[in-house]
Amino acid sequence: MDLTPLDIRYQEFRQSLRGYAVAEVREYLGRVSDRLTLILEENERLRAQVRDLETQLAGAREGEAELKRAVVAAERIAREIKAQAEREAEIIKRETEAERQAALQEAVDQIKRMKAEIDQARNERDLFLSQFRALLEGYLTSLERYKR
């Protein structure tokens, strides 16, 4: 059975011949009742504070769990972005290598064409010179015949 401040304040005792002074007992019970009231109020205030703190703790735990989920999601997204960037870098590298090979092949082909053109120009020059020499020798021969 719970003891309340009112139970203490209005508690009745039997009287005996050599009992306590009733006024002093009443005054002491009043002080005990007042103190018990303060203690019960403080106890209730502390219980309310504990409930508030438990509510805050539950909220903080939910926030922490949400934060952990967000961190995990951010790490997963970061890994995916990194993997995607690496794939794109590899594709760019392959494309660049292919372009470099194509440009190199084009340069090699152009050098071959230029060498062929140079060879053809040399051959044409040599042919022209030999024909021109033959023509001049023919004229020279004709001049010598004419002189005689």
C-alpha cells in the first residue's frame, strides 16, 4: 500500500497515558508530509525528464541509423561513380589509342605516297634529262654534219 502525504498528515494515533505530545506529532507529521510532497513532485519531474531524454535518445538513434544508411548509400554511390569513371577513362583511352593508331597509319600512308611521288618525280626528271640529252646530242650531231 502506497503512503501519500495526505495519509501522513491525517494519520490518527491512539492516545495512551504516557504518549507523545499530540501537537508535536501533528507538526512533525506535517513537515514529513510537506517533504514527501516535494520528494514526490521531484520524482515525477525526474520521471518526465527521463521520458523526454528517452524520447530524444530514440530520436537520436533513429537519426544515427538514418545517417549510417546515408553514409552506406553515399559510399555505394561513390564506388559506382568511381567504377563508371574508370570505365569511361578506359573507353576514352581506347578511343584515343585508336585515333593515335589511325593518325599514325595516315602519316605512314602519306609518307609512302610522298616517297612514291618523289620517286616518280625523279624518274620523270631522269627520263626528261635523258630525252633532253638525246635531243641535244641529236642536234649536236646534226650541227656537226652540217658543219662538214
